[in-house]
Amino acid sequence: MNDLHGKRILLGLTGGIACFKAAELCRSLVKAGAEVQVVMTEAAAQFITPVTMQALSGKAVYTSQWDAREGNNMAHINLSREADAILIAPASADFMAKLIHGKADELLSLTCLARPLQKVPLILAPAMNREMWAHPATQRNVAQLKADGTHVLDVGQGDQACGETGDGRMLEAEEIVEELQAFWTPKCLAGQHVLITAGPTYEAIDPVRGITNLSSGKMGFAIARAARHAGAQVTLVAGPVSLSTPRGVKRVDVRSAMQMNEAVQQLTANAQVFIAAAAVADWRPALAADQKIKKDGSGDTPELSFVENPDILASVAQTARAQSGALFCVGFAAESHDLLAHATAKRARKGVPLLVGNIGPSTFGQDDNALLLVDAQGAKEFPRDTKTKLAYDLIQDIAARLVKH
Ligand code: CTP
């Protein structure tokens, strides 16, 4: 499972009002399975107490290099060797300036300097006023930190504690956790562009009614996230769903199958992988009424006739790029029964190298699923697990196929 299970994170806090967000961050890291050891500078302790951070991390906080709890009195050595990564959040402008000069006049900067460079990555989540962030000195420091191999996360944009608005907010806790998860994911899709469809489509009957299906989009969104974490550039064409966009993923919202088809046809030109996870409506009303269809009191029901929607996956799979192998197409099959037989037949009908079968009624809207991967050689199962985990496994599987391809 690619969460933060078992990861030992040294969470360093430096002085800034964003320290209040470090409490939530610590909680989220622990919830994601990480072991968190907090180290705070004197300035950080002006904003939030070590007591709070101890309670949330479940470990005594370090604030001084003279901490007598360490048998060898070398907290900076011990802490930096016990960590899988050092995450400084918030990282103040002053602390970044210290780091580039290798200054080591208190425990946290000392620990950063003493860390084994090749083994313990240093990740910074900067937080400061927008003018401080935009200042050439800060930007120069950020560039130097990156050149030294430090991972400097983006800053957020918006209202700041000082009353100003702009760049410089610390990322939210869940965004930082997401960045760490991405950081530790093998980059098996680096340099690839992956196009994904997700969710249901909605086919209008009139301006207030339509037909749709129970797909929540969760599987497709989880795949988009996993592909992004694996280093791909990801475009997600989403039907009407209420899910937030995974970080770093480009999202194109559509409603109907026709709109989804149009978006996909335009986007396939740059993609190396197309994953059709959407539950596209097979038919749409032949004529969508301009105005709401009213009851006329006679008891008569409206006559609805349907036309078939374009099969997006099948048409993409028939393009020259897909036929030549430049575009690897993956289909899904949402079935209610006889999964292997239906998925095998569907793979042949759609003309795709890989088809992923699942039982629709037992997964729509849920956070877990079970997958059956069908290719020309046969079938293999990914047993029931979270959609997050299955998405990572599927992405790895697809990446391995691209190599052989
Ligand atoms: N699909 C598509 N365009 C459509 C219908 C389906 O791109 N108009 C894609 C889906 O995204 C999925 C695969 O085709 O990857 C299979 O979808 P599914 O709904 O299971 O199959 P259908 O082709 O609709 O066949 P049936 O409804 O008979 O099972």
C-alpha cells in the first residue's frame, strides 16, 4: 500500500504563523501511517507549544541540541539517522537562508546539515508573506536549495494572516501528505502522458431531467492520482462527479457522452496511454426537449426514443496511433455477472490490449473494489482492496506493459 505506512518522518517546525497548520499536518501524517518525530526551533515554539506537537505525534519533542535525554548528547546525529525524510513545515524565509549557508547554530538546522545526503531527503514546505516569498533573495535561496538537492514544495495562494493576499501560504496538510506519497512512489510513468476518463455521463431529457448511472468516478480519480504520483503528466476527462481534482492533474469537466467523446478525441494526440474508466451512457434521448416536459393531466406518459452514443474507447483503439502501438489503450468493464466471460468478449470487441473487469453494483460509490485484468494471454485478479491501492497496482502493471510493448 503506497501510503506513508512505516515511514519515519522528522517534522521540523520553524517560526511562522503557519505553525498552526503543522498540528493538522502532524495528525494527517500519523493517520497515513507515518512515525513522526517533531523538532522545533525557538521561534516555532512562540507560535505553537511543544506540548501540542507531543500530544499529536505521541513522542517527546526536541527543541535543543543540548537535550540531556540523548546518551551521547548528539541529538542532531541520532535524529537525522533515524529518519526516512526530514520535512520542514513551515519553512520560514530565515530558515531557508540559513540552510543554503550550511549554518548550524540550533538543533533543526544542525540536524539538516548532519543528515546523510544520499539517504535522507530534505523536503521544505515554505510559508511566508507574499512580499517575502517574491523577494529576489528568497527566490535565489529557493533556487540554490533545489540545486543542492532539496525538495522545495510549491506555496499556496490566497489570504494571508497579515491581511494581504498572494503567494506564500503553506500548502494544506492533506496537500503535503499527498506530496510525500507522490515523492515515495516509483516514477514508472515518467515522461508519459496519460489520458483518463472517469465518472458517469448525464444524458439530458429536458432542462431538468436526464439519465445517468451510479458510477462515482472514484476508481478513475484514484488512477489519475496514482499515474501522477508515478511521474506521468495526467489529463482527466470527468463526467459529473463531486470529487476534488488530484493534485497536479489537469481536469476537463464534461456532462454528456458526446462531450466526453469530443474532449477525448482532441486529447489523444499527445497521449501515450488512454485509460477509459468512465461509465459512459450507451444511449441518449434522441431529442432533448428545450423546455421542461409537463404533465398534461391526461395520464399519458412521454414517448422517449434513444440513439446510441459513440463508443469512445472502441473508436480511439481504432486510430492509427493506437494501432501502431504509440497509444496504449486500457478499457474497463462494469458487469453484474459472468465477469471473466464478459470482460474477455469485451476486450476483443473494443480492440484493446488490456481490459479491466469489475462488478459494477458491488463497487459503484464504494471506496474499495476487486479487479480482473484480461489480456491476450489470459486473466489475473487483483483481490478486493481500496481503490487507492488497486490504482497504484494497476498503474505499475500498465507501466510494465509499456516497457514490453
Ligand atoms: N465506453 C466508451 N464509450 C461508450 C461506452 C463504453 O468509451 N459509449 C468504454 C468504457 O469507458 C469502458 C468500456 O468502454 O472502458 C466498457 O464499457 P461498458 O459500459 O462496460 O461496456 P459497453 O461497451 O457499454 O457494453 P455493455 O453495456 O453491453 O456491457
